[in-house]
Amino acid sequence: MCRVLQVARAGFYKWLHKPLSDRAIEDQRLLGLIRDSYTISGGVYGAPRVFGDLREAGETCGKHRVARIMRRHKIKAIRGYKAPRHIAGRPSILAPNRLNREFTVDAPDRAWVTDITYIRTWQGWLYLAVVMDLHARKVVGWSMKPTLARELVLDALLMAVWRRKPQRSVLVHSDQGTQYGSDDWCRFCRSNNLEPSMSRRGNCWDNAVAESFFSSLKKERVRKRIYKTVSSPAPTSSITSRCSTIEPAGTAISAGSAPRHLSVPQFEVAVCLRFRGKSKSRRDVSSANDPSRDALERKWRQNRLRVLLEALLSAIHSP
């Protein structure tokens, strides 16, 4: 056998009487010390802390050697809490994924996508919500607030509904955020002939058009720049100018369905009618004595002027 394998006969007999090398024997001795340190710690020590115990005991081994021995024998530190299980791809129980990544639409006001992003300022985060028409890939409604309240997305959708005035049902696709699953969002969609759709959980590709727009926005307006205050005109004018981009050639929309210039009285009347219809429908559902809903209506009326200013900015920057 030694002649066939070209191994020295003396080496074979030496291996026969001593099958383990000196390094393997030393690793076994260190393994006993490692197990003792790991057991005394209650199983919470990893390789760095076990190595520190061995150095305090006078051992001269290396840290990587201790990590290799522990990895080979599957000795791991026990975490204090159970790692959360991220369940991706779960469909929404509120609204199915009706869009199903059909981002190519042959007519305007058939499918809209909406999402929220964060913009850094020295006073904290500024939150931007946009509504985009998939036909022209144009932002038709947006809203900015210093908080992530549900009014952020409702104002953006209200602006889109007023600007486009869709004559038929529109599919509104979003993620599974709490703002899009609120009762006010569902009521607004039902009262304005909008059909909600939601992405699967943890799947950003289901809303890829909105994510792509936010990527371009941050590269062109937000990257390497921090605005001073949340309410300063710098982020408002910069972001509004980016949202009011010109539609691509061949995707122009008729003036009846998408007015290019906004009229202040017409907008104010439309907003008042929207609020009155909303409050009337709520009173019909036996909620006239609900103080929380009355406070919400007052808050919506207070936000009317701010939505009006956003619409005026859009009219100024549109060609």
C-alpha cells in the first residue's frame, strides 16, 4: 500500500501510533476550555469574549483560532431576543394586488400609483407623498408634511382627483402602509370612485414606478443636500418643480380631464364640495355625535388653504 500511494513506510507507522497531529491535540485541549467558558457564561459569550477569558487564563492562542474551533463545533452565542421573522410576499387583507405589475397603461386616469418618501432637513424629516398616473408617468398630486399622518396621503389623492376629475373608476395602487389602510383612505376612495390596490408585503417591485420616481427625485434634488427647515420655501419649490414636470410627447391629456392651469375659485369650490359631501355621508352613518369625526372634519377644513397653495405652486411651475 505504501508503494502504491508513494508514502514512506516510516511515516505510515508514525501515523499509526499517533493519528492526531500536535495542532489537533492542542485544538482539542482548547475546545475543553472554550466549552467551560461558554457554559459558565450561560451560553451568551461569543468568540471575542471567550478569547478574552482564555487570554486571562494565560493561553496564547489567537482570536481567529478560537472562532474557527467554535464554528467547527457549532458553538454559538445565544441572542437575548428571538430574531423577528420577516414574512415577505404576504398579500394584503384590505385590498388585493389588482395592478399586478401592469405598469403599461394605454389611457390616462386608468391606474395611479402612490407612495411616501423621507426628505432630510435640519429640523427633522419632511415627508412627501405623491400620486402618479401610469399612462404619462406624471405626478398628478403631491403633499408634504412634517408628520406621517393619514392626511398626508389624503391631501395628495385629493389634489390628484381635483386636477384630473376622472370620469370612470381609477385603480389606486399603494403599499401596505398604515396610512393607506386607514378608514379615512377607504372612505375617500369609495366616495370618489377609486379602486384601491396594495402591493405584497415587503415587495418594493410591486410599486416600482413610484420607487423609481423617488430615486430620480433624490438624485436630482435631495442628494448631498440638507434643507435648513421643514417649512422653508427651498424644499417646497425644489420638489414642486420636480413634481410638475412636462408630460412626454404623445401623452397629452385633454383639457377637460386634466386642466393645465388652475383656477382659485374653481378649486376652492371643489374642495368645499368635497368636504361637505364627506361630512354629509358621515352624518348619514349615524355619526353626528362623534367628536373625533367632527375634529377630523375641522382639521380637513383647516388644511384647505395649504392644499390651495400647493395647487397654485403647481400652476405657476407648469408651462
